[in-house]
Amino acid sequence: MKDLLKELQDTKSELTNLISSISEDDFNAIPFESCWTPSQVTEHIINAVGVDMLYGETKPTPRSPDDKIAETAKLFLNMEIKMESPGFIYPSGKQHSKAEMLDIVNNKFTGLINAVKTLDLSLTCTAFEIPGFGEFTRLEFIWFYIYHTQRHIFQLKNIAKALAG
């Protein structure tokens, strides 16, 4: 639990510091062809973090609640592979201010931290399945959010470098 909270805090800090370091002009700029803007990457991260789902319907888990964490990390932290975003978390293409997006990121991660502190993380969420993985426990979803965000932090760092010239 302590490592999970630290990883959430560290991921939140790294993301918010990175977003803050990008100029307002560059935040909605396209760095190179076929690439999302920093704003779009941030929106995608926000769309993917489903805090409300953690509070939805659950059932007891008939397996170890952390069974799928290592496999999730192996996939999402492999920066050599390209992934396609599912449509429902695809960014809208609208321009956003950094302040607006930072506020939402902070709220989402605060929600995750509160969930870790207050919910039974061993229960399986039944409202949504990760394609290719099936149902996740609350614990696995939180780690998924961390790994997914870390993957996009890596992407944002490359975008920020490209925009900085």
C-alpha cells in the first residue's frame, strides 16, 4: 500500500511538473506529423483515469488481486511498441489551457489516492474490462492508471523536446 501511494504521488508529480514546464503556446502545438499535442496527450491520460469506476459495482476476486499487475507493466512500459488508443479515451482535438488540464489531472490523482486509502482494493470491478486482460481488481486498475500515465509521460517528454527545438 505504501509503495502504491508513493508511486501514485511520484507519477502525479512527474506529470504535473512536465505539463507545467511546457509553454502555454506549445501546449496546443503539433510537434511533428501524426503526433498528438501535449494538450491531447494530457486529455487522453485524463480520459483513461476512471476514478468513478473504482466506486462502481464490484465482486469478490477468486484469484490473487495483483495477478495482472506484472503483465500490465510489461506491456505499457515497453516503449518499443506502438499502441492504438480506444476511441472512448481518444482526445477531442479541442484546445485546452494548461491550468485547466493541471487542475483536472490533480483532481483525478487525488481521487486515486483517496481510493487507495479508503477502498478494498482486492475486489474486482465489473463495469469495465481492459481489452486483452479481462476484469481487473481495483488494485490492478490503479496500477494500470500509473503505468498508462508513465507511458504517456515518456511520450510527453519526447514531444516537449521536439517543441523546444
